[in-house]
Amino acid sequence: MYEIIEGFLEAIRLIVTLDPDVMAIAARSIIISLTATIIATLFAVPLGAAINFSTFPGKKSLINLIQTLYSLPTVVVGLLIFLLISRVGPFGFLRLLFTPTAMVIAQTVLVLPILTGLTISALSGVDPVIRDTLYSLGATRLQFLINIMKEARFAILAAVAVGFGRAISEVGAAILVGGNIMASSFASSTRVLTTAISLETSMGNISQSIALGIVLLVIALGVNLAIARVQHR
Amino acid sequence: MHKRIIFAVAAVMVALMLICGCTGTTSDPTPVETQQLRIATTTSLYDTKLLDHLTPIFEEKYNAEVLIVSAGTGKAIEYGQNGDVDVLMVHDRAREDAFLADGYGTDRRVFAYNYFVLVGPESDPAGIKGMQPEAAFTAIRETGMADGSDVVFVSRGDASGTHSKEKAIWKGAGFNYSADVQGSGDWYQEAGTGMGATLTMANEKQAYTLSDIGTYLAYKGDLDLVTLVDEGDILLNVYCAMQINPEKYPDINSTVAKDWVNFMISDDVQKEIASFGVDQYGQPLFYAAQDDWEKIGVPQAEVKDPIA
């Protein structure tokens, strides 16, 4: 019990004094996961829209498949990307293994299904009356798309937040393709909040782990508050 | 509205690029391009913070950036076989020999050694204190397999150098590792993780485990485990550094890899290794290999001769 209290006090001290190690790890986590989420969004939203607005055989099965991939295990994604970018893999010549870029790629792949699937749900959830109205007013295809997107923007934003949450909280892929490196330069290091918590706990540095855990929770909370604010405006 | 969203996304991306750009330039103020050196190391050299101590010296001297991936020797060797790193730092002579013979590695140099220790709870339920390693392992297995026993042995279980050594001791004690030890009961538990984490786990379970002395000393402050067996020739633990063979992987960073291996056997660093941790732990975590090549049974060239 004493250890937990001590850990918490030390954790609060690390956060309040803006401990440079903790802050660097937190900043790295945010940059990597945010980049991955943005890239995934750029793919997922058009892809989701294309799937939602077109009719083709097997559409339902495709959507089912995408929804199944929501729970894609992070270590499986990590393994897949590892195999692709390891030196002996097909993209080995790029020398991406153990770089932040590799982590961005893995997290992008990880959140792509959830973003695509939630985009489809968001678009199909738009009130059919609006769709009918747009048609009856003679909207062009582009106008139609823009207006439906506009209606669904909050739901899509929520989807992006969910994607970011999944990216920043995963540890399996990050450790496999990132390697949990603490280098002297910020840009070459691959230690993020989750991999650091895993390492520090296994090494018995409980207070460091608690501090990093609190930071992770604060980030998640911050994202949710920001989304809630936008949605209620 | 649509435009605004596009602008917002664009702004975020530009901001990100700026952040990345800034960190790139601040960390790299010298006009000469900083070389990156990727090292896969056994966990003990990392968990003891020896590498944290040595890398800044190297980085300054050679204008290089050292990226360290800490994994068991088995994993490190795999990274080496794939050419994903430039240098290996491991401690499993037999597997190193195979790695060199297969042409994946070259220029092995031995830079440090220490000893393995068998640690366990102070109460020592298997009564192994002061035994020879093989006899101690036999006693742990026997008491562990007895009914209602609370004797537990935590193995690294990760194909690391320490795990290899453990298997060698089981073999020396006359057991077939997979048949007589693995899966012979709940007393034998494989952690599948690094040395520091395994010690933490053994401490939680009040179990026995085999550790290199360096990691044990570095973690001792947080542990209730004591050294029970620390004598026996089989407990010798020899660390080497080698570069990945540039003939196998032509674009690895061979120059800076050589610099690193030579750096590890240089007089200055040998002194650093010998004195590392003495202030903090009252005894060295590692011994310098330089003058003890006969004692640890390696050719003189492997401790003395820099790579050309």
C-alpha cells in the first residue's frame, strides 16, 4: 500500500515539475498517434463515403469485414508491419524498422478499419429526410456529398477521436516495430507512453509508470473534452 | 464550412511538419551529418544502465547517434540475421560462434565478463545455499516437484544468453531440458522477458532465478532476493560486441559499427567498464576483459586487437 501512495506522490511530482523525460515521451506519443490518425482519416473518410454511397454486390459482407477488423489485435498489426519492413522483408530497403515512421505506419493500419467503419455508420446515420430533400431540390452529386458530410461531421469527428484513442493506447505494435528506443535525439527515439509504462513497470519503477499512466489518461480525457466542446457548439 | 475543415487539416499537418522539422534541427546542430548506429543488445547491458553510461561518450567522440534495442540474446541475433541492426552485443559464446560461422557477423571482440548468480528468497526453501550450481538446480527441481511445495524457479524463457546458460546448467546436472524441466510442474515458470523484469517477477513470487550479477546488483535495492550460489566455473558470463557482416548486408553502417566495437575494447572504456557501478553498489557490475583473456578462455586477439 505504501508503495502505491509513494508512487502516486512521485508521479504527481514528475508531472507538476514537467519532468523532461515524461514530457518528451508524452509529446512523442501525441505526435505519432496524431499523425497516424490524420493519415488514416484522409484515407478512411473518402473510402467510407465511397462504400456508403455506392451499391455493389457484397457490400454488406465488406462492411461486416471492416467491422470485424475493429478488433484487429495490435500485435498482429505489429507483426505484419514488422515482416514487411524488416531488412529481409519486401520494404526492407527503406530501413524503417525501429523508427517513429514505422510506428505511424502500424498505427495507421490499426485505426484504418475503425475509422472507415465509423465513417460508414456516420454517413448512413444521416436522416433520410435530408437525403430525400437534397434529391428533390436537384442537388448535384458533389453538392449532395458535401451536405451529407456536413450533416455527419460530428459523428465523423467522434470516429476520429475513437481512432486516436486506439492509436495512442496500443502497445503491441509500438513495441514490435518501434523497439522502445530512447535515443539522444527526440526524432530517433521510439519510446512512447504505453511502451514506457510496460518497460518501467517490468523494471520496478512504479512511480514513473504511474506518472506516464496519468499523462495517458489526461490526454484521452483532453481529446474527449475537446470533441464534446465542438459537438455542443 | 467545407473549406474551413480543409484548412484546419492543412494547418495541423503544417504544424506537425514544423514540430518534426524543429526537433530535427535542434538535435543536429553540427553541419556534418550525424551517423546513426543501431545496436541490438542483451538486456543485462541495458538494464544495468552500462550502455546509458557509455553511449554519450561515444556519441560525442564520433558524432554519431546510438539507437539501442534491448532484447534477449536470441532476439538480438535474429535482428542481426535480418540485417536490422549494425552491431550485436550478446553473451552466448556457442550461438555467437554459429552466427559468425554462418557469415552474418564478423569481428567479434570480448569487452567484459562477470558471473551468473543463483538468487532466491532468504528463507531458501530448497536449501541450496553454497552448493555447486548443478547440485543446486537438482535440489530446486526435487523440492519443487514434491507435493505441496512452495519452491518456484522463474526462468527467463526467452532464448536469451542467460536462458542458454540455465539450460547448460540443467544439462550439466544431468537433465534433459525439455523433458525433465520444462513442463515438469508448476515449480518451473518461464517469464519470457528481460533480466530486470524476470528478477522483479521472481521477487513477487519469492522464487529462485538465475541472473547475471550486474543486473542483480542494479536491482538489488528493490528486491528481497539474496545470492545463494555464486561459485562454479559454469557461471562465467562473457560479453562480446560484433558487427554485422557488411558482405552480407552492404548498406549497414560498417564504419561506425567498427568504431563502436573498437571503442568497447579501448583502454578508456575498459577502465569505465571496470569502475562502472562501484560507487553505487560497492562492487563492479562487470569486469574489463582486456587483461583477463586467459582466465575467461578467449583468444588474446579478441580482447586486444582493434578491427582494422
